[in-house]
Amino acid sequence: MAGRQLSIVLLLGVLLILAVGGTTTISATETTATDTDTGANDTDVFISDDPDPEAGSVPPFVLPDLEDVDEVENISVAELSQIRDFHYSTTQPPYQVGPDQQTLREHRLEQLQSIKRNESTSLWLPDSQRSNGTLVTDAHVTILGTAEGTQTRLESDAGDQYRNEGELLLVPRDGTVLTHLDYSTRIPEGTCVTTDQTRTCLNVTLLDQETDRTLEIGSQSWSGDPETPHQLTYSGANATEPTTLEVEASITSRLAVQETTYVREGTDWVLSNTTDNETLELTHTVQDEAPVVVTTNQELSIEQTIIESDDGIDRLILEFDGPETLHDRRLWSTATFEGGAGKIENIWGVYSQRQYENATRGHRPGDELPISPDQTESNATVPVLNDASSGVSTVNETLEQQLPAPATQQETVPFPNILEKQLAAQRDDPTLEGEPTNLANPPELASSNSFSFASEPAPLDEDVNLASVEPRGHNTLTITNAEQPITEVRDIHGDPIPVSTQTVQERATQLETETLNDTHTEFHLFEEDTGEALGNKTLWLHGAAQGQVTTDSDGTAVVERSNLYVRASFTGETDPAEEVYYSPVETQATFQPEAFNIYQLLMSFTGAFVSIIAFVILYIPFAYMRSANK
């Protein structure tokens, strides 16, 4: 019996060990899967132009079209679906597309210039802020973006102060704002008043209308050019923090007021006198605004460290120092090696999609004609006009009394295919481009100290057959096997960012470990050739109670474990004063697992068994005696 119980206990122990071991194995597998590269099969090309719904499955300016593709033999469905994907990095020359080989900028301007207007018709967009004046109705000026800038559409985790960070328009120091200004004009009806044998009629004629446009970025302002009605060019914007971009348009209308006098001769009215009474000048102002950041003025410093060994350049380290929020960090796009030996492309790209599919057209039922003396008399009184010698008059209130209530017919119409530029992330990490492929050891790019620019990827149109990724920034980039240093870094608008460079010699380091007890170990960092201790250096930890530790003056650090394995990494550090670079090194401390005490387990089971037997032997007789005494 005892042998059988012992077998059961041993079986339970084996099962327990297997269960613990199985759990450990699963956890290790999950960790390994998490640490491996993901998304290897995901496409890096996702920046695309939204297909024009009016033109079928591809935009009219993207070549080749599907008819050309259908003639290609053995093309796959996947290849077919990617034919219309049109993408480019922000600092590369834009692709020339379409029958006229247009750039994206040329295409956008052509679409804007295709919007025609006249005095009696206005075309407005869903987010246009319309306004009515004395003569002008349905007036608006709407910002359609900038030629060089880009909309973010990236939702961040910033506080309430920057809750609109995802709506920021990122613009360079010099650029062009694209706008749409439109309005219609209602001419006052003529009026006639009869007194005894005299009839006096007033007719109003629109002489001309002109618009004065101004652009403001923060406290700076620029005037518009009448020759480019859809563009406002600016230069030297110096806003150093998020501010407001505002476009204002003042519409000035000049009207001639003619007074005609008729006298009655029998049953007819005969013209007696015609006088050009005065000229009225009326102005109505509309505006639109958008949150904006002048990215050229944002903070970012770039330091390049060239680490040399006996064979030449061993590695390059680029350090990007600046704030880690979208509203105050300048975004770099490309870093080019000396002599055109390739470049590094950051994650950024531009996604262009159709901005407005429809608009609303408002127009008057018909043009008003000058009133004749035979028309039905108006009940309106003759305005009290200024003396003709006074020239221009601004008696708005008198004129408004003659105007009818605004009456506009509306209809929904297609809007030109104007594309909105949006900043998005093409990939998780920067990539090396243009390096020779025939090298035995081609350059490699490693990054560290990443941080999130946004909590979600940029939203793409539902018709786009690709996907964006959550954008991340990198404070440090390490390039190995590079033959040339970086000589030029440019931001997302193509403007250069200064780079400071220092050259240092590499010194190898060693990291040793010594187990102090069951829970603590000591790491010792020192220079390999001289044995000199490296104090005040950061060690990054895995499997420890803390994530990092700093070495003391002796180059040592005591670490408490949270696992059986503690891995310590020194990622490398430059000492500018000594012009040296201490190379990265890594080591691992291993603790012995606690032995499984089968005797203690058996004793616990035996103790429980003895307790049950003692209870049966002692309690039952005692309970029987108590019941007998009753």
C-alpha cells in the first residue's frame, strides 16, 4: 500500500515538473516569436493616389492604364492590383505622370485653374465657411493645402494642449498656399417713384469687382498676386511653435447709380433727364484658417560620429537630438553618403488622395435687367443719395433697403480632382538605398531608442489597396560596413539640416560577471587592452529587477535578478574629449535553479495523511463518549 502511494506521489511530481517545463517552453517560444522580425511579407509600397471615381479604376494621370496591363501575358492578380499604386518619398523629385507628364504640383494647379466662375454663380465645398454681404452672397475662401506642405492626419497621445496635433499642416519656411475663392453678386433691382407728373427711376449697374488677398502665418503677413488667384506665395516664415495659417480675401464691388427722370405728356412718360448720380463702393471680407507648423524652424540637431579602426571606417553613428513630439520636432527624410554612395531613406512618404468629390453650386435664377418706366411701380422710396460731386459713396444701409432677400438655387456638382497631400509612414524603420549589391559585406543599418510619433497609422482611403504603419522615430542610427560618411541630411520638404561630424578611434571593451549569491550578480565593464575601468556607463538589462544600471567609478554594478538569466548590454559610447569610441559588448549571468526537493514534497503528503489518521483515531471515540453521557 505504501509503495503504491509512493508511486502516485512520484507520478504527481513528474506531471507537475512536465507542466512547469511545458509552460516555460511555451513562454520562451512566444518571446522568440515576438523578438523576430515581423511583416517580412508586407509590402513597403503603400503610398498611393486615390482612384478618380469619375474616371474608372485608375486616375486619368497615372500610366499605364488597365487597358495596357491587359495586354501583358501571365500577369498575376496581385501585380494587376498594384499597377495603380503611385508613391514617392517627400524629398525625391515627384514622378511625372499622365499624357502631359505632369508632376503632382502641376496636376493640382491645373485642377484648381479649371474652376470657372462668373458674377451670378458660386461654387463652395462641404467645409467652406460661406458669408453674405450687401452685394456679395455665398462668398468664401477655402484653404486646399500647400504645394510643398503636407497634412499629418496622425492621431497622437498628446495632452489637451495639442489635441489637434493630428490636424496640423506641416509647411516649409518658403512655400505656396493653395486656396479657392468664390462668390456671387446680386445686383439691386431698379426702383421708380412717381410724384404727380414726374417719375424718377434709379438703376444700379455693376462696374467692376476686385479681390485683395492676404496670407498670415502667426504674426507675419503676405499679399496675394492677382495673376495667380489660386495661389498665395510666402517666404521667410519664422514661427517657432504651432500657430495659425489664415487666408483673408476682401471683395470690393463698384456700382454706378443712374437717376432717370420722366415727365407725363398725356398718357405717356417722356424722358426728361438722365444723371449719373454717384458711384457706390462696397467691400465684403471672408477668411479661412488652419493649424500649422513651420517645420524648418523646429528643433533637431544631428551629430555624426565616424568610428575608425585600423582598416578605415568601422561604423557610423547618427544621433538625432530633439523633442519627441510631432508639433515641435523637425522630421528628417533622407541622409546621403559622400560621393553619391547611396543614402538612407526615413520612414516618411506622401499619400495623395482626392480631397473633394462633390461641391455645391449656387446661382441666381436669372440676371436682373435695368428697370424701365413702364414696369410696375415699386413701393420702395427713393434713397437719399449724396451729392454727385462727392464721387464715391458708401451708403450701405440705404442700398440694403432696396435689396431683395437672398434667393439662390443650389445643385450638387462634381468637383475637380484636387489631391490632398498627407504625411504617412511607409515602413517601421529607415532603410538603406542605392548601395552596391556586389559587396561581400554590404552596409547594414541598425536603429535604437525608438519612440512613437503617433498612436495610430495615418488613415487611408477605403479604396486604396495598401496599408500604412504606426510611425516611429529613432534617436540613434548605426551604420556598419559603410565606406563613406554622411554629408547631407534633408527634411521632409527637401530643405537641408546641418550635420556636425566627429571622428574617433574604436576601443574594444569587455564585460565580465561574477555571481554574488542566489539573487545578485556583479557586472564589471572595462577597456580590453588596458584594463581601465569604465565608470558612469549605462548597462541595459534583461531578466533583472530594473531595466538599466549605471557603473560606478570602478566600472562595476550590482544587479538583482528577476529570472534565472540576466543579460547586460553596453551599447557603445563616444568620449569626445578622448576622441575614442568604446565598442558595444554583451554578456549573460546564469543562476542555478532551486533543486526539486522530493523529500519535502513527500513529507507534506505524509503530514497530511498522518493528520487525517489522528483525526479519525482521536475525534471519533471522543464524540462517542459525549453522546453516551447524554
